[in-house]
Amino acid sequence: MNPGLMDELVTVEQYSMTTDSNTGEKLQSWTTYSTPWARIQENESGSETVDADRREHKQTVLFTVRYDSGINPKMRILWESKYYNIINIADLERRMYLKIQTELVE
């Protein structure tokens, strides 16, 4: 793969749970894990399903980034002010790149 194609800066976020020291209340948040350069391939067709008489459209996007062993499916990606949940991660070219399949969060 040509690394010059990785021309978009994205943010990989990880889920975290903390406890408020004053109230003891559990707080859920997302924190930045890394900000890698990525190649972005948007699926032009997407998919549409009907669930409980509701039509749902799912847009999938592939992000290709340099290999990082810490990225996992419990994380999400922020790109152009939109969040994408990670569905699948594939290792390319012997740990040189990761191809991350995501779904747009609506």
C-alpha cells in the first residue's frame, strides 16, 4: 500500500468509566487513544434493513492506518465530526497496517 494515500487525520477514542470522588457516581466518557493518519474508503452503497417496522440505513467506512496493537473493537473513530463504531480489524502486510471496518453512529 502507498502510505501517501493515508492523508486524513482521524481520532481513535477509547471508552472509559470513572468514579466521581465527591458523589461516588459512575461516569462514562470517551478519551483520545491516538490520532493517526488514515486512508478512508467510504462504501458508496451502504446497507438498509427493516427492523421492527423501522427502516435502518447503515453506512460502512474502511479506515487504513499504520499498525497499532492497542486498537480494538471496543474503540471508536472520530472523523469529520462523526463517530464510527469499529466492527472488524484486519492486519495487513504482516503488522504494517490495520484495515478497520466501521459503521457510522447516528
